[in-house]
Amino acid sequence: MTDEELQKQVEAGLATSHEDGEAYQHVFKALKKEPVFHVSLPFADRVLARIERKEEQRDFRWLALGIFLSVIALIVSLALTNAWTIGVFSFISGYPGLVIFGVAFVLLLQWLDRKFVRKQPGTNGR
């Protein structure tokens, strides 16, 4: 007797004396029972939070890879041109306050973006 014939007999409710028939009956009986489980209320929120964390981690990895490759490209270009001086940026040495202000301003903007802009409902962090 093939598996299909045996399955049809069990589905039809016919008694089978075959070992596999009993196994099929046991499986079908278990499948008819409704599974008992309970999903907590914040379940969807936790799933979405986990997905967003993975997206943020992925974005951070791409950023880190980009920075790393940029540094490698800088080193290769400096090595190929034998230009290990950074005389182009010598004008900055006369304006340390401007540099500190620029860095602080960019960091402030990043903090404001994370604190207020990305927390608006419905924007999904984008």
C-alpha cells in the first residue's frame, strides 16, 4: 500500500491494520488539535524594535566599512604621490577656535537629529 492510499484511508476514517496507518491516524489527530499559545500585547512592538536595531547595525557596519576604505584610499594615494605632508591644511592652525566650534556644531546637530527629528511618530526613524 502506498503512502497516498494509506493517507486517503485515514482521511476517510477507514480503519487500517497497517503500522503506518496508526502513525497517520496519530499525526492527523494531533493536527486537528488547536495549538495553545498566547502572544503578548507588545509582541509586535518588540519585533519591530529588533528589526530596526538590525537595520541600524547594518547601517553602522556600512558606515564603518566606508570610513575604513576611505582611510585605506588616503594612505594609498599618499604613498603613490609621495606627498606625506598636509600643508594644504596649514591655514587651520591659525584658527583653533573655529575648528572646535565647527566640530561642536556638527555634534550638536547630530544630537538634535537623534533626539527630536527621528523620534517623531510615523516617520519610522527615517
